[in-house]
Amino acid sequence: MDTIRTLIVDDELPARRGLRLRLEKHDRVEIVGECENGRTALQSIIELAPDLVFLDIQMPGMSGFDVIGKMQPEDMPLVIFVTAFDEFAVEAFEVNAIDYLLKPVDDERLAVALERARQHLDRSGASLDKQRLLEIIIGLTGRSESSVARLLRDHTAGSSYPERLAIKDGGETVLVSTGDIDWVDAAGDYMCIHAAGETHIMRITMKQLEDRLDPSIFQRVHRSTIVNIRRVDKICTHMNGEFYLTLNDGTSIKMSRSYKDKVQHFL
């Protein structure tokens, strides 16, 4: 991606000017517009199709979260929230904002946020190229979409899966690296995430969590269990056809018969 087409949304003119001045120092940023409220932001996002929006949270009439809530998924740009208060950080993570900046915006912190946006956009472009390649290969070979997709997944570098999970813990938010996760088990609508010797409780469904984790690393082995296949040291077969996985920390995990086809991922 050559430039990041950027929209600034803030009800305060000095804040918009200050952010514009900082952004203009970055060669790969093109500022396509400014908005002073959520209503005009929604209209501008549709008309201008920016790659990235710097979005103030506290605005009269319609907050930054209200703007996100009214957006259609197909029109959604990347969002970096900008606010004078840190109390909204958890909600920002929950609506999948890629970053959260506190006013006054620090130049170094802004550079980090822009680099994160660039990486997201590069991955998005790679996903589109991958889909086009998928369609071409299906047409040429006559193979099924699933078999071709698996080939592309195995031979294409990069991932769109998050490197960290934001987990509420009382009044705090714990950021857990997905690479530290050993296994996950379900307890109703809560997931017990076992990572680096600690257990974190996250309110999310198994399917939602499974969609956030890279399937080349994490596999569902039971209706209520996901395991990091890199942690598996041993696979034991029982006479009833069930498998038991032993992780490198000694944890034993049951793999139900309905998931026995997943054994291939451990070999």
C-alpha cells in the first residue's frame, strides 16, 4: 500500500488541527477529510472510503462508539480511537479498534499506531489477492475450494489473526499473547484460557474464540476444548476409540471421537 487514506473525526477544531499537523509529518498518510461530529463522519466514510479513521469518542449527539455501531461491516475502515480519557479502552478493544490514543497525542505513539494500521492494510490486501488466486486455481484445476484453500493456507505467509486477546479482569484489562495460550476449556458462556501458567476467564462463546485463533496453531479437539497443537507432546489411543493428548506441562486433554480427524494436525 502506497498511502493510507485517512479521515479525522473530532468535535474540537484545535484537536483536529493538532492531529493533522502530526499526521502531515508522515509521507505515507493522505488526509482525505475532517469531520466535527458523528453524523458527518458516517456520511464521509461512505463517500470518501478512507482506509483509516482517527475517531474521537466523546462527541455531542453521537459518540465514537455510536458511529461504529451504525456502520455497515462492508463500509468499515480501520479505526483508531482518540480521547482524553483512558476509561474507554476496554470498549475500544471490544469493537475491534486497532489502537487507542490518549490526548494530547504523542508523536512516537502515533507512529506506532500508523505502523499497526499499515500492517493491517497490507494483510487485507494480501487476503484479496489470495481470494483472486483461489478463484483462478479452482477454475484451472477443477479442485474443490476447500482443498485449494488449504494449499494456499499452507504456503502463504502472514496471518490476520490477533496477536493478543483483551480480557476483562474486574476493573482492568489483561492483554494475553495468543502465543502463550496452551489450551482453552469452556464453562458455560465463559472460556477458561490457560496461558503461561495462569488461567484467565473471558466472556465469549467457543465459536467466537475459535474464529479469533489461528487454526494452523489452535485446533478444537472437543466441543468444549481448544488446544495449542505446538504444546502437544504425546497422543494416546484408548480402546473405545478416544484419544488423550498430553501437553508439555503434563496436562492431559481428552479428544472426543467426533474430532478424531484432527489427529492429522498433530503429526
